[in-house]
Amino acid sequence: MLHLVQLSHPIHGRRVAVVDEPHLRLVSQFTSVYDAAVAAIGAGQKLEQRLGQQRTSDSLAYDAIYDGRSGWKLLPPFDHPHESSRCFVTGTGLTHRASAENRQSMHGAPTTETDSMRMYRIGLEGGRPEPGCVGASPEWFYKGVGSIVRGHGQPLDVPNHGDDGGDEAEIAGCYVVGDDGAPYRVGLVQGNEFSDHLMEAKNYLYLAQSKLRSCSLGPELVIGADFSDVAGEARLERAGSVIWRGPLASGERWMCHSLANLEHHHFKHAEHQRAGDAHVHFFGADLFSFKDRIVLQDGDEMVVAFQGFGRPLRNSIRVDRAPPSPVAVGVL
């Protein structure tokens, strides 16, 4: 597996580097993973082969950058570097039993099967089709465009119109659409999908609005990652102390849909086959602190750590406490 990071420096600009613990080896030609992926598609090469030709002996100390003690800053490890609005951030829900059970609890104490559990059961019954066949469609949601994505060490924001901000540790796929309209998976990355669970709990039909939040990826994009069985841990820290933690179990073993089925149902839409676009798609959460009714506070730290996906992803939560006011729309 190849682990990549993207960095920026006020003098040296933007760079791509290969993780070679405890160092980062800079890549010579490309300043973004996106550009390297586009070049690899055009040349009919694997991304690892393309980047292997550009790896230099120039190295940086990873510890100082990761800890925020360097002029170099970690960026999200995947983006659309030329036009952030052409990076679409989406996701699939109810792929893990724990998420379906948590959603079920938001319905109160139902005496019959809820729509949420029906959706999960649909995945269990039809989400793993035989090769060459189309399986059941999963729940799908839109989060925003590339401007909402944050990197390691950057805060995730609760807007003043929001009710809450909650951790959602997940694995996401990063994609580029080639000139032929075909999607190519660049790699997989750990992330914090981050959403408003209090809003969703009022009524699960608020799901769409609850997802319109910032999110984070990284710090490393993994090329050739094994997605069969991915263990990990999520935790929350307040003033340097751990206030909540829990084990993570993701990957196809723990999901009701296969990866191929999730990718098919995202990219079957013509709107998602536009040449040159980038996509980040979250595959669903196994565990989040809202299950235990944890209320995150301004300054709390969220940590996501999946085995095999590099160093942990750490982000603080930042709450906008300004009173909301109506948005005035001009009339032409």
C-alpha cells in the first residue's frame, strides 16, 4: 500500500509526499494527488507506478508537521485543486447495523419495523449482488462540495443555525472521473463525516439538512487499501482527557452492501460521470458518540484511527454562538 499526503507551505507552496515513516518523501512533478491521478489515467498507468517515477530523495520530518510545529501544514489528502466546487462530497447511510440501530432509536420506541430498519434490511437482502449484477440501492446523501473538507488539525464547525455537531468515524472513497466519463477510484481515506444528530433526532426526515456540515479527511490517502475488514477506534478528548471512546469495525465484512454495489449506485447517475470531476464518498459509520448521548463542546477533540490507514485524524469542534438571523434574499 502507498500512503500519500498533501501539504502546503507559505514559501514553497503546495506539494505531494509519500509517507515513509518517520519521514515524508516529496514528489517532484505533481502538486496534487488529483493531477497525478489524471496523468495516470491519461497514460493508462496505475497511480503508484506514476508516482514512483516522481519520488525524490527530499524528505520532511513527519512528526513536526503532524503536530503543527512546522511551516508545512497538512491539507486534506484529496481534493480538486483547481476548482473546489467540482469535488462532490456525498455518502451512504445505514450500511452498518449499529448505524441502523441508532437511527431506529431516533424514532422513539416503535412497535413496528421503521423505515430505517427496512432500508438496512433491503441492504442485507440485496446489497451484495453477484458479479455482473445490480444490487439493491442504498440510502444516499449529499454533504456539499470540496470547500467543506478539512484536513488533520483543522476545526470542524457547528454553524449558528445548527443544533449540534457530532463525530462520525468512517472510511471514504476518493475518485476522479476520466475523460471517457468512467470513474476511477484513487484510494481510500479515513474521515470524520460529522453531522448534526440532534437535528436528525427531531425527525429522521431532517437527515438531508443534518448532513450539510464540514467534514475531515486524512491525514493520509491510502492507495491499494484492503477494505475487507477494517478495525479502529474513535475517541473524544476534553481538556486533554478522554471522555469517550469506542471500537470501530468497518469494511465489507461489517456492511450490508458490497463496495462495488455502493460505487455502482453512486456513479450510475449521469450527473456523476462528468469528466474531470472529483468525488469523495463516505461509506457509513459503525459507531458514534451520540449513541451514548454525548454532547460535544467547543474545543473538544475528535480522533479517528483506523488500522492500516496511517496516523490518527484529529479535529477540534468549533461552535458558532452568534444568534441566527434571517437570510434576506434580493428580488431582481
